Amino acid sequence: MLQQIDASELVRPVPLGEVRRFEVPDVERHGGWMLARIVTTYPHINNRNVVGWLRSIVYQSEFMFLFLDDAVALAEAVRANTFSPTTTVVERWVWARDPKNKEHVQSAARFYARFKTWAKHLDATQLVVGEASDVPLDMIEAALEGKLVERRQKYMRL
């Protein structure tokens, strides 16, 4: 005799507050404030360009694009240089919907644990953080459960 299965048991609902990877529908659903922030941060591009770019990276394995109700994060796996066999994970941004709202910033801090896990999975040797984040460095250190090391870099503006 076949047992009847309730369809609701087959789909696991996503609990509120769970960190999730962005998918194409999420760009439209959750992207309003994020798109405004991207265009403000990078004024040389417009909403249409941003949406196209976001859609193109959502399923690429080199990117980890995450969201919560009040925060978004993007990290990229890169090679330090062409001849380097090691991977570095670089935070592109970790933004809170309202950077002045303590709860939004605390939510955003949760992304760093996911970045660390992903970096370890990729056998990355470095995780670069804090360059485009609404999360203070002490909160990033706490989320990563480790000490951040500062690196100095020399460059010339052109």
C-alpha cells in the first residue's frame, strides 16, 4: 500500500533570518535598496547595467552573493596573481540596509562566517575583508573568530 505524502513536507521553508544565496528572482525582490546603493557607490553605472551584471554573477562559482532581509554581501574568489596557485577570497561589499541601524549591521556581520567557510572550502589562503563594509572591524573579527591582520600596499593614483 502506497503512503500518501503531504507536499508541504517536500519543501523546506526558509526560516526568517537565514542567510541565503542570491538567485535571479531575488535581484527583483530584494534589490531595491541594494541597487540604489550600488549606483551611489559606483556612479558611472546605471540600474540596468547593475541588474544585468548581478544576474550574470548569481550562479558563477567565483562569487558568493548572499542576503538577509536587511543586509547583502558579495565576495569573490580570485588569484593573487596570474602565476599563483592559491586563491584569495575578497569581500566586494557587506552592506546593511540602514548602516546606522545596529540590528541591520549585526545581521550583516553574519555573512563573514559564511565567507570564512567558503574560503576554507576553496582552500583559500587569505580572506580580505573590511574594505567595503558597513560592519566595524571589531565585529568582523568576532564573526570570523580570529585576529585580522593589516596589510600595507603601495600604489600611485593615476
